[in-house]
Amino acid sequence: MLFQIYFYMIVIYVLMSWLPNLRENFIGELLTKLVEPYLSPFRRFIPPIMGMIDISPIVGLFVLQFVQGGLKFLIHTIFF
């Protein structure tokens, strides 16, 4: 459930980037503090396409889903 919440936090953060003024309020700053530490390693290795389009959140979401599936498998294997 925590993975799903974090997934939606990243999606909302990306959508907020289309309207920059939204990042200046309390919720925008909170999401920035929670999501940027996760996305910054991806941004180091994935340059923006044509200097403008940042696909690192997409890769970050795929990695998050992959880790979630792996943890579900491990927990299911260990406990059931």
C-alpha cells in the first residue's frame, strides 16, 4: 500500500510540474521534499530529451513497480 501511495505522489508531482505555481504552496513543497530524493539518481543518468522532456519519473515509476513486485514475491515465498 505504501508503494501505491508513493507511486501516486510521483504522478501528482509530475502533473504539478505542468503548472509551476502549484509547487510553491505547502503541498507542492512537501511533495518536492519527498519525491526529489528518489528521482535525483535517475536524473543523473538519464538526460532530458531535446533538453526539455524529462523521462526520469517514468523510469522511476517502472523501477518502483519492479521493486514492489519483487518484495511481494519475497514476502509470499518466505511466509506462505
